[in-house]
Amino acid sequence: MRGIVLIILLLALIHSCRTCTEHQPYSCSEQKTVTEVTVGWCWKFWLLFRCKEEHETTKTVSSTCHRSVCCDGYSRESSSGKCKAVCFGSYTCPNGGSCVAPNQCVCPSGYVRPKCEDENECSDKNGGCTHICVNTKGSHHCSCPPGFILDSIQLTCKDVKECSVNNGGCAHTCVNTEGSHYCSCHPGFSLNSDQLTCRDHNECSVKNGGCSHTCNNTEGAHHCSCPPGFTLDSDQLTCKAEATTATTPQVTTPADCGNENGGCSHSCIGMNETVQCTCPFLKKLADDNVTCIGVSGVVADRVETNGRLLMNRNYL
């Protein structure tokens, strides 16, 4: 209640200050009609021959007058108008303000005294904005950097979940980050220059895909393969020779046992224009099929009467 009374008194004071007139004294003259009395001789003995004569005349009389003038800081818009307060050379204040006393303005919201200039709300705590404050004439508003949007109170910026709309434009995987996002590809694929779509990555173009022999590229992957006579090892990268049978391999050659022992390091057996190398007891043919190397744990099945070992043997 006390606050309402103070507001009413303030409004009354403002209203009384908007006009100001005072009565100023000054010297003036005016024409007045006066009656003058003169005494002259006459024949009236009962007046002792002296008679008075009255006659009217007009004279200019000096006097003190008063006139209505405007107080300091006030002026009239017209000769017959009321005295109004002047604020910075005008009867009104800029930006819709009211001149209530000399050089004293009442300003609308968003403007500050004395001249009702725009108030930069962004200069005080960034206008309450968490990110960008934009000052406007008589007001302000908040805005957000790319990747953020204003929440319902129009002050705080929150992250935009780009991946929630059309997968962020990504062909494969969309990864959301604070204020942004990026695309990634499934294994075996690489991002194109548009940073959105994915292309097959040819793994065979780099170190033959890790394969020891043949690399075969497929959509999003690759696999290794081997030439005839080889099989893939358990690492699926390396090729190894296929296992040979227990029978002694034959070497096809135009030579015969009579020519440098058919190339055999030990025994040579001629067979229809081919030779077959054999090894003595406790030795076996190496991978070149001509050289004999030592081997342990071998027991012969049968020995001929002349003491030569046949090729059938068991390995322990």
C-alpha cells in the first residue's frame, strides 16, 4: 500500500513539473483619466471671491506591472501556449521518452537516462545468454553457434542431435559430438571426399592384404588364396606346401643312373627312362628328391638277403 502511495505522489510531482510559470514584475506606464482642481478668482463673496474649478485630464502614469513568464528550462511552444519543460533542446525525449523536467527524461524499457539512449543489455552478464547475446534497439536476444539451438527459455543453448534426423546424412555410421557430428564407415570401407558416403577399401592394395600369395578383394573385406600344391595355414594368410605321400617321389629327368648316378646322392634305380633315388638305412630323401638326409626312429619292415633295405619303412 505504501508503495502505491509513493507512486501516486511521484506521478503528481512529475505532472506538476511539466509546466512552470512565474509572475515577473516590471516597470510599466498606463494612461489614466484624473480630475484636477484649480482655484481662481470669482464673484462669489461668500467664498471670499475664491472658487474651485474641476476638470478631467488624461495622464501617463508609471506603475509596476506583472507578467507571466516561463521558469528557467521551460519555454512556450507558441505565444499563447503553456510553458513546457525543454530536454536537450526539445520538448520530447528520444526513442519515445517523456520530458518531465528540464533535461530530465522518463525512458521506456530498454533505454537509459539521461537521453533515453539504447541500453546494451549484453554488457551485463552477457544478457543472461549462455552463448551469444545480440543487442537490438531497446531490447536483446540470445542466439547459438552452429550445432546448438535455444531451449524453451530462450537463454540456454543445447546440443543438436544431428544423427537423429536422416542419420546425419551418413551412409553408414553417424557419430554425434558436442555441437557437431561426423560420419564413419564399416570395416573394409573408407569415407569419400564428401565425408558422408563410403566406398569399398581395396585391402589388397596395401602389402597384398597380408597374403603370402594371392589376395582377393571383396565388398568390404578380402581373403587370401594359394596356388596349386599349397594350402592356407591357420592364420588364413600364409600358404604352405601340401603334405606328400609316404611313397618315394619320382624325379622325371632325361638322365639315367649311368650318368653321374642319375643325380642321386646315394642309390639310383633306372625305371623306363626315369630314375628313382633311394636312401640307405636310417636316411630319407630330402625335398629335392635326390639328396638323402638322416632320420631317427625308423625301423625297416624287411631286408633282402643281400642286406639292401627296401623302400617300405615305418616311421616311429
